[in-house]
Amino acid sequence: MTVDRDVTPRRSDRTRAAILAAARERFAADGYAKATIRAIAAQAGIDPSMVMRYYGSKEKLLAAAADFGLELPDLTQLTPAERTGALIRHLLDLCERNDTMIALLRVAATQEAAAERSRFLVANQIEPLIATIEPDPELARKRAGLLATQMLGLALTRYVLELPPVVAMSADELAAWMSPVLQHYLTGRPD
Amino acid sequence: MTVDRDVTPRRSDRTRAAILAAARERFAADGYAKATIRAIAAQAGIDPSMVMRYYGSKEKLLAAAADFGLELPDLTQLTPAERTGALIRHLLDLCERNDTMIALLRVAATQEAAAERSRFLVANQIEPLIATIEPDPELARKRAGLLATQMLGLALTRYVLELPPVVAMSADELAAWMSPVLQHYLTGRPD
DNA sequence: CGGGAGAGTCAACAACTGTTGGCCTACAGT
DNA sequence: ACTGTAGGCCAACAGTTGTTGACTCTCCCG
């Protein structure tokens, strides 16, 4: 192992990144099957065989494309009133800034590996986040699951199914409607 | 046109139905691309060419498989307190009794025709349902969209992504947690 | 200047896909 | 008995897919 401290700017790194970006865009737009290696390569402006050289197989490319974090806000730094709006705005921002999140959602509908990745994100990023404000771990798990139903439901209907009423509403309006819901899932009780 | 009053029990009707049932099962389990005509035919116990003979093309088979109604309960016959639980239980029942709903959801992630069908169902079945208890049509549209985010989010996380915390909860527990949410979307106000 | 490795292209393979047309079989009506 | 027709199967086509290996080009280092 050579010490690769300070930049080792392989010329291929840019291509590697271009492939990954193209893959996310195609996966987000077309889903797994229709996002052909050839289509991804074409969008990245290189030969299809390069995709294989750098990522080994289409499945591994998917794994690389789905490997990202949610970068969720720190709930303990926010008042209970601020939390819910921040979560909703963060989700919408995450979906609109790049296609990674939507790619994961769309591909997870058909590819078990992506579905497993989504389960991992809920268990290892949302659940611990909730655990910072909910001491009971059993209950924190449930709150995380319930939160996911609403958050992923919003992302699905707005960016994948594109239901007109959901698309038409602004981020502020959605936040206003959904804040009490998230508040309920974060700290409320059933019944 | 011959008068086909009282049964004309074509021998093919059973095969036709078997193909449709098999298609829904495969679409629900594998999504559109992986649900091969050959796989569907095999599950129906007939030859792949029969699928084409009866449904013309794979796209038309999908259209036939996605052609169903939500059979939603009549909200005006229920007290506000009963409505929400009834809606949630109805959705879970719909998803668990046969695979049609899950097939639509899974396929809609990649096939525009199925996504369009989901938009149609929201606009022509959920929206009119809400209109029976919400006079303002603009607001009824929004309530329908918001309701869809939570309902489809539940179906997605429980039956497609199979998030463990959501799968683990019983129908009663989910209804208890989500009833206030639906109540808010049905009759509440933002902010 | 020469060679070796990194970066990339090209052409092909084998498998699988939706789809088609020809052929067989059973049976209802005459 | 005969025949037409509906229901079904088989084999094949043409296109697309993931994947591979051989070949080219272009620097960089000695």
C-alpha cells in the first residue's frame, strides 16, 4: 500500500465520477432494467466496457450508486417546533438537489439490493436520530418506521408517481400540512 | 354482435383469467421488466404465445392487470371517528387479499402507464370520496393528495420495501398511530 | 528514446426478450 | 362421418442485454 496522503489525482477519477453520476441519473429516470449499461455509458460519454472495468458489474454499480448518506439535521439542536419543518424541507431538498435519493426509491421497487439499502438507511440513520430524543429503544424503532411511511410516501407521490395535487403544493405548504403529523410520530402517542 | 345474454362460457375465459392472475402475481413480485411473458405464461400453465393472443402485447396485459377499482368505503355512512380506522384497514386488506394493488405500486415506479393509472385512481376515486365531506373542491384535491402520501407511503414501506418496524406492527397498531394523521388530512388545517 | 502501464475503443459472444406464424388437436354442428 | 373453428403448442426471428477479450493510443519514467 502506497501512502496516498494528499492528492493522487488519477486521471480516471473524473470518468469514474461521471459514470456514477450518469448511473444515478438513469436509475432515477428509468429504473434498474431500463437503465442500460450502454445508456449510462453514453450519458457519461464513454464506452460501455469502461463501466465494467471500473465497477465490475451492473449490480456493483447499483451498490455504488445507492451508497450515500441522508445527512439528516441534528434534532437536539432544534426546538420541537422547528424539527418537523426542518425534516420535511431537508427531504425535499435532498430529492431535488441530485437524483441519488429518487434513484434509490425507484430502483428499490424492483431490486432487492436497493430495498435492503433503504432498510439499512432507516435502521442506521433515521432510528439513531430518533433515539436522540426518544429514550425507549423499542418505541424509537416504531417512531422511525412511522416517520418513514410519511417521508417516503411524500417522496414517492411527489417525485416518482408525480400525483398532481402533491406536485402542485409548495415546500412551505407541505411543511405546514405535515408538521403536525411528524410531530405526532416523533413525540405523540397512538389512539 | 350476437346477443350474449345469459352465460356464453367460452372455454378460454378460464385461461384468460389465469393469465391475468399470474400477471398480477409476477408484476407484484418482480416488477415489470423481470416479470417475463414466459414467466407469466409458465405460472398460468400455458404457452407464452397465448398471452399475446389474448392480450395483444405486454403493455396491454399491464393495462388489463392495472384496471381495477379501490372499492373505498362510504365516508358519509361512518362517524368521523370511524372513518380513519376504516380507511387504513381497508388499504391493508386490499393489499393482502390479492396482489393487484402491490403490482400497481411496484410497476408504477418504472412504467409511466402504471404511474398514470395511479394518478387516475387518486383523481377519480379518492378525490370524489373526499369531496363528499369537503365542499371546497380545491381543498378536497389537496386533502386527497395528502391522504395519498400517507396511504401509499404505508403500502410502500410495508409491502414493497418491507421496512422491519412497519412490517412488525399489527393492523390495529398502525390504525391507532395513523388515525389522527388521516383525521388531520381529512378535516384539519395546515400550520 | 523506448517501453510499460493507464485509459479507452471496438467487435463480438451468449443469453434472453417480446413477438410471430405454422401446425396440431379436440369438438360442435350438420 | 366431415369439416370448420376455437384453443393450444412449438420453433423461430430479430433485437437487446450484460459481459468479455483483444486491440489502440498516450503519456510518464527511466
